[in-house]
Amino acid sequence: MQRVILHCDMNNFYASVECMLNPELKNKPVAVCGSVEERHGIVLAKNYAAKAFGVSTGEAIWQAKQKCQDLVIVEPHYEQYMKFSKLAREIYDRYDSQVMHTVF
């Protein structure tokens, strides 16, 4: 039996979900960020439009805004990310019962 390893990196996942749920964000540079008030004001995820300006995951919001003045900051909606992550896993499971799900 041949072993096949499939790696699915859902790149920019949080930002992708936000843009899907809010079509007005589609072609704008978007970053999902933690709360500045709670001292977690960093970029958790960004879309490709933001990445084109050099916005990086893990950097402070103020740094990201220096790189991209029109950056749209969105607060995280973890319940939505869990919902869509679960849907993706269900699709993988349709193909093979031995799919290993790793979340980082």
C-alpha cells in the first residue's frame, strides 16, 4: 500500500474568513489583530493585500499601520474560525478516516 501525505496550510485563515464574511473587505488590506487595550495589539493574521505592503504576523499594530496606512484592522472572531476549521476537517475526513488533524 502506498502512503500519501497531504499537507493543507490554510494560509491567512483568520483574515480569509473575515473577508469571506464581510465582502466589503475583499480587495482591501486586512489584518486580524488582538486588542490594544488588553496589551495584545499584534497582527494575528493578514491577507495577501496587507502582505504586499510588508505587514507581518506577530508585529505590533502601530508597525503594521506605518507600512500600510489604509490597513483595515478587524478584531478576531474565534467562534467563526472554529466553525470553518471544523468544516474543512469534515471535508478531509470524507476522503480518509486516517486523517490526522494538527492545530498550531
